[in-house]
Amino acid sequence: MRVFQGQQGDAMIRIRDLTRRYQTGDQEIRALDGVSLDIAEGEFVAIMGASGSGKSTLMNILGCLDTPDSGSYEFEGLPLDRYDDEELARIRNQKIGFVFQSFNLLPRTTALANVELPMLYAGVPPAERQRRALDALAQVGLAERKEHKPNELSGGQQQRVSIARAIVNRPKILLADEPTGALDSKTSEEIMALFTSLNRQGMTVVLITHEPDVAEYADRIIRFRDGRILSDEVRSATNGQVRA
């Protein structure tokens, strides 16, 4: 078993000339077309673009859910093309937290058990699993709802449970795919405030969104079009203005 510890470097994520192609009938679609970027530890990055722009394909590759056709991806100094599916699954479990628009909670299972699930896969002992799951639920403000099942929770509460599940293994990076897409505006603000709080505590956050108001929470906004980076704006953390 390999120990996944990255080397020292300036970037947590470094991708170079990534391409990803899909075949639709006799037409080839370039979902990613030579994408290169770095993401540093502690950044809060929003990735924006229309449907089909390549942002979801990039997120899947960043999360080790898909592999590029060409180009390189290094995570904490590790070139990920050296690892097999089992090793990539271990990296996902140990290093990456995922938050999805549809929450993806087990419907007949309590909030506490849902949060414990990644630790079950990681082989964490039961007492430690429960302690850490309770801590994660407390961190998202839902400790008192630990015995509730998803159908007993509001949409915002379900998303908080999914965030607790995403952070319970203490990942290096949190990947969120349209995390406010199923929520009303007030609840969306609460969820984005939670992401902001996690980022201020040192968590690297990368989120996909098509909503400009949501992207405004990030310190960096990357816009995609036709599989390429259209713009990459680094913003002031204090006033939301684009820095030169």
C-alpha cells in the first residue's frame, strides 16, 4: 500500500495541457482542450461556464473520478497517472471531499450514519467514527439533528449533512458541484457562508456554479468556454474587487 503524501511545492493542484474527448456518433467533442492551471493550498476557487463548457469534466478529473486523454495532473506533487483505480479511490477517500447538488445521502440512514460512511470505507474504528462524525455535524450546526433521516431534514440541512460527510475525513480539498443548485436564495447564502468559514479555517475549496452571486464568494473565478479557460480572475479577499 502506498502512502499518499505529496512533495513540497507551490501548488496543491498542477495541471498541464489537459485534454478530454468524447465521441458522439461521428462527432468528436473536446470537453477539455489543452487546459493548464495551478490551484494553491487554501484557495477558494469558483469555476463558471455554460453547459458543455468543460467545467464538470474538469471537476471530475480533479476529483479522480475521470482521467484525461492527454496532459498531466499532479496533486500535492504526485503525478496521478502512475496510480491504478484502487489507489485513486484511496486518494479520493483520504484527500478529497465531495459535495453535490443532489446531496447524495442514503435515504434510510441517519445524518450521523451518513457522515460516518467515508470513515467506514477508510477503516476507522467505530468509536472514532462516531466521535469524528459528531464533531463534523457540530461544525456545520447540525449536532442536534444527528438521528434524523434525510426526509426529516430541509434541503439546506441535507446539504449541511453532505458537507459534514465531505469534511469528516479531513481532506486537503473540498470539491463542490453546484452545491446551491437545489436551494432557495436564503439557504444558498447560508451554505456559501459555511464554505467561506471552512476556507478561512484553511480548507481549499473549488466549486462549480453557473450563478454569479455564488461565484462572488470565491477569491478566484475561472471561466470556461468550449473546453478552454476564457478568463482567470484573482480577486481581493477583502473587497471582492479583481486584482491586477
